[in-house]
Amino acid sequence: MQTSLKQRPKSKGQRILTRIWQDRVLYLLLAPAMLYFVFFRLWPIWNMRLAFFNYKARSAWTWAGMKWFEIIFSSNGFFTILGNTMRISFMKYVLMFPFSVAFAILLNELRSSRMRRLVQVSTYLPHFLSWVVIAGIFINILSPTGGILNDFRALFGLPAVDYMTQKETIMGVLFASSLWRSLGWDSIIYFAAIIGINQSLYEAAYMDGATRLQVIRYVVLPALITPMVTTFILNLGFFLDAGFDQVFNFTNDAVNSTIDILDTYIYRLGLTQGQYEVSTAVGLLKGVVGVVLVLITHGVSKKLTGTGVW
């Protein structure tokens, strides 16, 4: 009887616990990342319920229903801020999208490996700079007094332009700074896909008399469809996340009405004015819209191309 007890198979839960104990060192290494996601990702999701309650410190919250959402949609300023967010997001996630693909293709066309590495390093580095540093660089370059760009304009007798305080030019500044920071980094996934193309496809194309442009069109671009579709769908999930750090560092009183976005609106309501319920409601709207956009684009992509996120 004792022998039969020893040979009894372990339950599924016991087997899982045994494997965890055997790999306990790996799980200890994983623990900090898991704790980060629990406290800074899962716990905030649970506390998004604040959007439906009246917040009271050190006392029970009371049910408010859709009160805070009604306040948001009845505010005239909200729709202006929403429009600003959509314009900046469209600029970042749609207009800038082809630049990364084109840059990866051009990078692959460089025949000198030394030159390719130099270009890669010089274009990847801006990604690791904070927006505080980048804003300082652009403010100095675009300064109406002593800025490089305005000094160049002066050579042709053109008047100085304060690009940072003009509503007509600030969007271009955001676009240029964002492109400079992300161009090289965003192109990595496409460049990796190009490197993974079977060399026999190139050889077959050249044997058939294809030009370089035809090789790019019929060999390179088809290999980029899957990463392009996947990246585009995932980016749409952040469509209302227009970039708090960038806007916060580039904004000023002269252009705030043009580039004020939902993230800065949430910051202003929650941290400076203490309207936690309203800021939480705006954040919840952002999340819901992001999920809906991902689901819609995923479904459309599956029907049109057969490729989606999952």
C-alpha cells in the first residue's frame, strides 16, 4: 500500500509548484518586472472605477454614475483638446509611418557596411535622449536670436521667425522633433525583416532582368507587409496618446491652445487642480477608444490581407 501511495501521480497544481521551485532563481529575477506590472499596470486599471465615483480622501467613495463623463462632454474646451490630440496623433502615427519604412529600405541600399553602421548609430541615438534634452536642442536651433536656422535665413535677408511661439509653425516643430527622435529606432523592425529575406529571391529577380526599383517593389515591400500591418494596428491603440513628454516640454502660453492634448489635460486636472474623478474619466475614455481602434483595424486587416495582430 505504501508503494502505491508513492507512485500516485502528482496533480496539475503540484506539478506547477514543483516546476516553479526548480526554476526559483529565474522567477526571482522575474519578480521585479512582475511587481512593476502589478502596481503600475493592473492596480491602476482597478482604480479606473474612480471615474464612476465621488472621491473622498480617507472615507468611502460614493456612486456618481455618469456624472463626470457628462461634465467632460459638456465642456467646450474638451472637444478642442480632443481635436488637437487627434491632429498630433495622426501626424505621429500615420504621416510619419511611411518614413520609417522608406528609411529601412534606403539603409539596406547602402553598399558600404561601415557607412551603414555609422548611419544606424547616428539615427538610433536620439531615441535615448529625453524630451527635455531634445526640447532644449530645438529651442536653441530655432531661437529667433542666435538660432542656427534664423542665422541661415539672415544670410538671404529673410526676417527672423520665432518658430516656438507661432501657432502656424509649432506643429511642424513637433513633427520634425518627433521624426528626428524616432526615425532610426522605428525602422529597426523593418530593417530586420529586409535582412531576413531569402537571398535567392534577389538572385532570381536579377536573373529575370529586374531593376533595383523593381526588386524593392516586388521582393522587399511584400516582405514588409506583415510587420507594417502589425505595427500600424498596435500604434492605433495609442492614437489618443499624442505624447505628454514632448508637448509638455514644447508648449508655452502662445501655442498652448494649439497643442494642448488629452495627456496634458489629464495632468492639469488631476495633479494641479485635484479633480481626480474627471481626469480618471478622460483616461478611461482614452483606453476604451484605443481598444476599439485596435479591434476594428485588426478585423479589417484580417479580411483584406489575412494578417492581423493575432
